Amino acid sequence: MQSVGGKKSLVVTFCSDGSKLYSKNVKSGEVTRTTKSVKDFYFWQIGMSAADGVTGLWRAEEVKVQGEAAQCM
């Protein structure tokens, strides 16, 4: 946690894997899946700051998402 301009802030980072998502044709029941690749992975960074006057409440200030995130594979 950092203190920037007197406010507490932090960055939450995580990866998401889109290869686990798929589509399904409702009428036929056919499921369409893709082959897992780097294009399925996303690296998220969410800048958070502590809310003024409310203990334990944090607010997202900035969201960055990097596609084709090889570091998440």
C-alpha cells in the first residue's frame, strides 16, 4: 500500500482466462470451443484508493487491461 497525496492507495493485479468461455447454439445444443492460446489471456491492473470517511471501503480509480498476456499462461 502506498500513500499518495495523503491518501492510501494500492494496485490489485490478476489474470483472466477466456479459454474457459464458450458459445452454445440453443436450438441444436452444439457447443463451440476454441483452442487455448495467448489471445485468451488478459492481465488486469486496478488502481484502488481508500474512501474518505468510510472505514474498509475502497474505490476503483483506474482500470488497465492488457490483452494477449503471455505472463498469465
